[in-house]
Amino acid sequence: MKKSAIGLASLLLPTLVGAMAVTGCDKVKEASEAACGPCGVVAQGDVGISGNAKLDGFFAAVSDLNKAQLAINGDFEANINELIATFGANVKADASISAKVDALTAAIKAEITANVMGNLVVNYVPAKCEANINVAFSAQAQCEAKAGCDVDVDPGEVSVKCEGTCEGSCSGTCEGGLKCDVSATGECKGSCEGSCELTAAAACDGTCKGTCDGTCSAYDGQGNCAGKCDGKCQGSCELSAAAECTGKCSGSCVVMAKADCEGTAPSCQGSCTGECKGSCTGKATPPHASADCSASADCEAQASAQGSANISCTPPKLDVGFELKAGVTADAKAAFGAKMAVLQAKGVAIVQGFTKYSALIDGKVNGEVVFKPSPLAQIKGSLEGVIEAGAEGSLFADIAPGRLGCVIPEMSASVGMLGEIGTKAAANLKAQGGFVASMTGGFKS
């Protein structure tokens, strides 16, 4: 049975004490600080703890993941507090984040019931997340350079092994779809991403701009539909997701074969059997930064971990439309409109943050597991592997004995921090996910 990481860390202490015995100091950490200066603390963002690029890369990944989740949770609560003030929700001073979300949701629903005919109509295009290829490559290059390798690779030409969805060029076989630019021709033999100029009235799964033969959720200053149309739309349709376009497509076209791109060079929109240059939704392993470097393989795990810890997510599209009840006064209309504007602005930030948080913790983006393993699981597993290597005596060859007293406590602290992040995430994800579901669903009762 595999030992726990903290238990493995304790196995390193005899080695540590032996290495430090020559200093004549009774306290190992104090001896390290006396010999080499203050020990770094991962929780405070210090990552140059061991002086070993491979090990410090894992400390950096833990630190980056911790900072990301702290920022997301802090921003979420700040946005919820501002919305509570905007909608006048009744919340106790010491309320938990879940209680705040429940009270805010109730207050928003009450406002909608008092002012809106029916429900809010929300046109929602989800956020997308991808591994940070530049961070991964930079970590790989720095690690190889510290090992004395001749690093000379143009960062602009970086390609990675992508265990997930590659969006860009693929050196091998691309499976799952191709994407091509059809802005010039407008001809799309697959699914259109962007805007569709309709040649005839048709259903629009997105924002209808023109006329709607049913009920439109919002209108522009000229009285034209500028929201969700529950009938047929005549004009243009800004698609909320890739869909068939019975007209001219402005944007990109997702197809299954190169021949369907009408001569334009397609990019991969699926899994890539070779190297991917572009974006990677999933685990990205950077290339070797040096043509001849024996340390390259040892550097890969920490570089990939840092890329996963620094995933980036695009903002979602979130347009809120509504039809006011007859008899709503001008003042009430203005007040409600102002509140909806704040809700829409804060909602975009909340949805983007939740999407990134879910991706970091459980690997899910919009409910689908795309990071396998999740960044949290990847970093934890890689760090435990390093600790196992240390228990076998192979970790400390390139670490100065004077720094060992700094390394051991931060190894245990890092594993403990990752465990705490996972434990606290359940409640935070539930609160954030609940609000996001209500928001994107139009706060229907």
C-alpha cells in the first residue's frame, strides 16, 4: 500500500539529521538558516527553497495553485458582497458564503418577480480554459539551464504534447474536428462559430439581431430584437455555440475533413497524436529546451505541473434580457435596469472564476472533465513521487546539505496545503456552482 506523502517526508528526517550533524547545531532548520539564510515558505510565495530547479519547480506549482484558489475565492465573496448591497439582500454579518448566496439568490428572484414579465432570458457562451504553455516552457527552460544545458529555443515556436484538446496546428493526426476561417467566403459546411447572416427566417440559438416573429427578450434603441428569440429570427444570429448556419457565417467553421475548408488552412480542434502548437485544454508537456540535455526528462514533470497550476480561462459571454411588466414606473425601470447591469458585470467575473476553480480542483470545464488528471491531482501526485524518490535517497544529490533543513518542512507543508485546498474546495465549489447555475438559468423559481 502506498505510504502517505507526509509519512514519506518523515522517512527523510534521518538522512537530514545525518547531513546536518556536521554543523554542530541541535535544531535542523535553525542550522539551515544560519548556514544559508532564511528558509523560504511556500505559503508565502517563496519558491527558491532548495536551490534545485526540479524540486523548486514543484514548490512553485504548489504556490501558484494556492494563490490562484485564494484569489478566486476572495474575488467571489467580494462580488457576492457587492451584489448583496446592490439588491439589498438580508444577510447576517457572520453569514457563511453559502448563506450569503442563498439570501442573494432570493433577493434577485424577488426583484425579477416584481418587475419582469416571465423570466430573465440569458444568452450564455461558456468560458474556455487552457494550460499555460508559456509558463510550462519557461519552467522547462529554466530547469535545463540550471542543469548546465545550452538552452536556445525561440519561445514563439513552442509546441507541446497535449493530453486533451489541441486548438492550433498539429504535427500528427488530428481527431475530433478541424476549424477554418470562413470570414472571407462565408461558406461553412460544418458548424458555424461566430455570427450567422440568415438568408431566411430561422431559429436562432443565440442573440437575434433583427426581427423576431415570437417574443424577444431584449430590444435595441431602434426597436429591433437584440436578445433571445423564442420564434424565428430574420437578420443575423450571434451563436452561443457552434451550430448549423443557413446563411453566411462570419467567424470560424468547425468541420470533419480538410476538404470542407474551401482551400483555407484548417487548425486542429480535437486530440492531436503529435505535437500541438496553439492552445491545449488538458495536460501540456513542454518540449526539451535544449537539443542535448540529460536533465530534460527530469525537468518535464515540474514544468507540466507549473503549466497546469497557471491555467487561463477566457471570460464567458453573458447577456441578460427581460421584458418589464406593464405599469412599471420610469423610476422603477431605471433602478431595475441598473441592478441588472451590475448583475451582468459581476456575473461574468463569477462565472469565469468558477470555471477556472472547477478546472483546477476537479479538472472539469463546464461540467466536462478535460484536465486528466486535474491540476490539483497532478501536482499532488508529482510531489508525492518526488518525496518517494527522496525516501529512497536519490533526491538530495544536487541539494546543498545546508538547505536540507529548509526543504523537509516545506515538503510536508506543501502536501498539507494541497490537502487543505482539496478539503475546502467542496463547500466553495458548491456555493459558486449554485450561484452560477442560477445565474445562467435566469434565476427561474
